[in-house]
Amino acid sequence: MERERQENQVRLISLAEGFLYANVLFALHRLGVFRLLDSGPKTLPELAAVMGCDEHRLMRALRGGLVTRLLEVDHENRYQVSGVVKDTLGPAADPSLDAWMWFLYSVQPAICQLDKTVLSGQPIFHFFSQLNQAEIRQFSLAMHNYAKSRGADLPNFLDLSGYKTLLDVGTGPGTYAFELAAKYRQLEISLLDLPSVLEVAKEIEAHYSLENQPHYLPLDFGREEIPGKYDVVLVSNTLHTIGPASSRALLKRLYSNVNSAGCLVVQAQFIPDHQPATRCWPVVFDLILMSITPTGENHGLNETIEWLKEAGFLNVASCRMSLLNTNSYVIGYR
Ligand SMILES: C[S@@+](CC[C@H](N)C(=O)[O-])C[C@H]1O[C@@H](n2cnc3c(N)ncnc32)[C@H](O)[C@@H]1O
């Protein structure tokens, strides 16, 4: 009994202290310590000299890096990055993971005031409408990072053979549409997002060699008409940014953008319909949305299936992809 009580205390304390460890990671990353160690191990005086900061304070921060196993010391007492950092933030790793770190760091001041948002119903700040072009690029690269890594299996599960045109609504970096067009070479893709976001998608397009030139539709789908008819309409990780009421309205509008016998696909990180037993990204992600957007809210699988049926789609079905991929999708046919 006593042991169980102690274990529960440890569990609660580690939850409460989790932010401290995350902040050691953010600080070392933002201070550029990992970058400086890319070229090999360095002593404390060497690091402090390059960074132009106080040796003692830096030593204390580096000690935080040692206990989080982000850093190690070699036999000459020189600091070096651990395997975890080398594989994720090192020179050979995908640079857009940096952007994901930036996103988590940026939303942190909001999420740590979650209690206030729950009481007031107001986000702590409006994250998306405050971004400048450099930050939009960072955010889009963060989404690209996920789509290129754990999210990359959409083309393996979603069979688009026989379809000719695809509209990606809220395309962000465009990665999912590019990946689908890279596999289904006949596909002609149209990417819809705000003009500033599409500038980044054009940058990402340069990594792909596609059969058909992509079309860009720079518009605000909340205020403007969505032009054209397509065999496939993809709405990936976008409904959560606008919330349930606008999502239902958007899906109803999109019905008329789908060719007959075509389909609409909603890819999302669905809140589980049954209470999950452990850590669950879609649930905490929903809390981020509540803290940084006016109407954003993550949605569940069954709820989304109902929205598609309500919009008129038939044979609505869902698909879970690989285990490590937090995305699933719902598909409905016209
Ligand atoms: C979270 S991102 C998803 C990006 C990408 N589809 C993915 O799955 O990684 C949501 C995208 O929806 C776009 N979006 C949100 N509201 C929009 C609107 N009213 N008009 C056009 N795009 C919008 C945002 O700019 C953003 O790029």
C-alpha cells in the first residue's frame, strides 16, 4: 500500500516536472549548443567563448543537458551530443524537425495558462493570425516534417489509381498532395491555401519531380468560393483549425467540388472515441488548439464520419494507417 502511494507520488511529480526537461531541450537548441557540437566535442571554455556567455551559467545549462541525456561528456571532459540529438537534430537529420521544435516552443506560453482558457473560453493568443512570413515558413516546414516522416504512408493506404484530379484543401506545405502525385503519376493536383502559405508549398514542390505541373489556388476558403470539380478532394489536418461548426459547413460546400463517383478524404489525428488509457497526442493537441485559436477544436472519428454522411457522401469508411502514424482518414464517395 505504502509502495503504491509512493509510486503514485513519483508519477504525479514526473508529470508536473515534465516542462522543466522540455525547457532544457528548448534552451540548448535555441542557444545553438547542438549546432556548435556538430563539428565534434568541445570543452566548456571553448563553448562559452564561441557563445559569448558566462562559463558558470552555461555549465549549469549543460548539466541539464547531461541529465536529460541530450548531451554526454567524453574522457577528456568535453561535451558532445548524445545519439538522440545526433539522430534528430544533427546535420544529417531532417532540418524541418527544427521547425517542429520551434512550434512546440512557441505554443508553450499559451498551454501553460490552460486553466485561464478553460474558464474564459478565450485563447491566450491567436497563434496563426500573428505569424510573419518567416514564421509561416517555419510552421509549414514543421508540418512538412511530419508528413515526410511518420505521416508518409497515406499513398500506401489510399488507392488513387484511376483518379485524374485532386484538390488539397488547406494544403499547408503540400507534402501529402506531392507524395500522392509522386506515386499516382497520372494525378493532376490543385493546392488550396492562403497565399503566404502557398509560397512555402512552391518551395517544397522543388523537391519533387512530378508528371503534371501542380495548380495553386491562393484563397481563403472561409470567405471565397472554391472553384472547380475534382475526382478527389483531400482535407488533411485542416478541420481542427476551424472547429466543428465551420467543418460541417465546409464539408457540405465541398460536396459540390467532387465529381460524381469521386471521393472526399478527411485525414486527421482523430480524438479516440473511447477514453485512451495513456498519453495521447490528439487529446493534448486539442488543448493546444483551444489555447491558441478562437474556434479550433480537434475532432473524433465517429463525429467526422457523421459530418461526411450529413454532407451527402456515401459508403463512408475509415482507415487506420501504420502504428506510429497518428493520422487516420475517413473517405466518402459521391
Ligand atoms: C494544420 S495545417 C495542415 C496542412 C496539411 N494539409 C497537412 O496535413 O499537413 C492547416 C492548413 O489549413 C490552412 N487554412 C486554415 N484556414 C484556411 C482558410 N480559411 N483558407 C485557406 N486555408 C486555410 C492553413 O493555412 C494551414 O496551412
